[in-house]
Amino acid sequence: MKMIPIKSKEFIAMGYNEEESAIYVEDKQEITRVFANKSKDEFEQFYSSKQHDYFYLYVLRSLQHKIVQVTT
């Protein structure tokens, strides 16, 4: 899986893992969050959204996710 750099106020990179069907998002605090059971289409919608920050905050509040990596 390759993380794609994003210019945003809230996060810095995102990627899609096809084997896990999961979206990975790394935020400015260097926390990587995994959103499981997501389709490639949902990833593309997230990636191409004109309102990345708003969409990301909405997803964090409304969908279950797990933290897989905290880098300090």
C-alpha cells in the first residue's frame, strides 16, 4: 500500500489497502487511523473531495476506526 501525500489542515497522507478493504489516514499528529470495510470507490470519493478537512472530521466522528500507529 502506498500512502499519498495530501495538503490539508488536518491530515498529511492517505492510502487504500485492497487486501484489507481499508482506508488508512495519517494526520498531523502522526497518528495513522484505519477505516475498515471501505470500498475503493469510498477511498476515491474521500481522496477527490474538495473539502478534505470537513470530510475527514465527519468520518472521524461518525465511523468506527482503529489507531494502528503513533509516531513521536
